[in-house]
Amino acid sequence: MPLPSQWPLLIGLIIGLAAMLAGMASAILPVDGWELAARWTARVGFPLFLLVYLASSLVRLWPGGWRRTVLRDRRFWGLGFAACHTVHLFALAVFLKLGDETRPIAALIPGALAYALLYAMAATSTDAAMRKLGRNWKRLHSLGIHYLWLIFTLAYAVRILDVETRVEGVIGTALALAALGLRIAARRKVAA
Ligand code: HEM
């Protein structure tokens, strides 16, 4: 029996919560546990994001198979990513509250804007919203997905500078750039 289209939403929520609980259980001090929870919730959300970012490009490059199913259910993969990243928001909020490190408001603005776009996309992920917004729907979702890509790429790129986080920084940045490369290749294939 085929799985219902909505299942990626549940998957996103479950892996986000599992990453949060794993982080909390892996440290002695609560503040360290919440930091790990913030780190790991972002990490498990990244593959979900890449799937949404690449869904249409994968079908253009290699039509058929599982890629078509992912594209059909892309809306729910997007909502799954939003659910998972909401757990990241919760974990980082608790971490920032417990930690003694203060962050200037300006440093939080790029991330806050990413969340504003993410929730605007989630709130307009229905057919009715698509019809109502017309061309603005495409503009919003295109801006949102590229901005989220940028924040992920920058978050991993800055980790390359620190020797302790270099490995995840290199892997995350390489995956983000490879994903961009696939989108460009898919666009060229259509234009050719
Ligand atoms: C104001 C909003 C945000 C704040 C304050 C924030 C804070 C944090 C914190 C505290 C961590 C754990 C740091 C560590 O590794 O010790 C983290 C990790 C991370 N966050 Fe966020 N975050 C925000 C929004 C976002 C957004 C919108 C994205 C992506 C679109 C993102 C992507 C990441 C990534 C990629 C990691 C590292 C995961 C890894 O190590 O694999 N964050 N963030």
C-alpha cells in the first residue's frame, strides 16, 4: 500500500524531536545538551532541506522513479523541513536562554528573516494560497528557498574557519554547493 503524501511532515517532526532528545541526553550540563540539540536538529534538517531544494531539478535531470514521488510530495517534504527546523528554533531558544553568552540583535537578524520566510512559505503551501497569490507565490517561494540555502551555506562555511568544526563545515558547504550545481545543470538542460 503506498504511503500517504503527508508522511514526510511526520518524518520531519520525528527526526527533529529525536535529534533534540539525543542532544539533551548526550551532555551532563543542560546548557551543553541544548547546544547539541540545536546543532543536531539543524544537521538532520539539512538533508530534508536539500530534498526540497532539489526536488524539481532531480526530476529534470533524471526523470521518473523515486524522484517523481518526491516531487509529487514536495509540499509535505517542505512542511516536514519546517517542522524539523521549528524544533531547531525551540532548541536554540532554550540554549540561548540558559547560556551566559549574549548575542547582539544584529547577529540574529539573518536567522530571524530565514524563519519569517520559512513560515510564510509554510502558511502559503496550499492550492488556495497559490491561486490567491498568483505570480507572487512563485516569487515568495523562490526567494525563500534560495535565502534558506544561503543561510545553510554560510552556517557551514563559517564552521570551516574553526578547527573543531572544520569537518562538518567542509561536508555541509560541499553538499550545499553541489546542490546549487545540480540546480544550475537542471536549468541548463531545460534551456538547451
Ligand atoms: C536566529 C536564528 C538562529 C539562531 C540563533 C541559531 C543558533 C544556532 C545554534 C546555537 C547552533 C548550535 C551551534 C553549535 O554547533 O555549537 C546552530 C547550529 C546550526 N544552525 Fe542555527 N540558528 C538560527 C537559525 C538557523 C537557520 C535559519 C538555519 C538554516 C537555514 C540554521 C542552520 C544551522 C546549521 C547548519 C547549524 C550547524 C549544524 C551542524 O553542525 O551540522 N540556523 N544554530
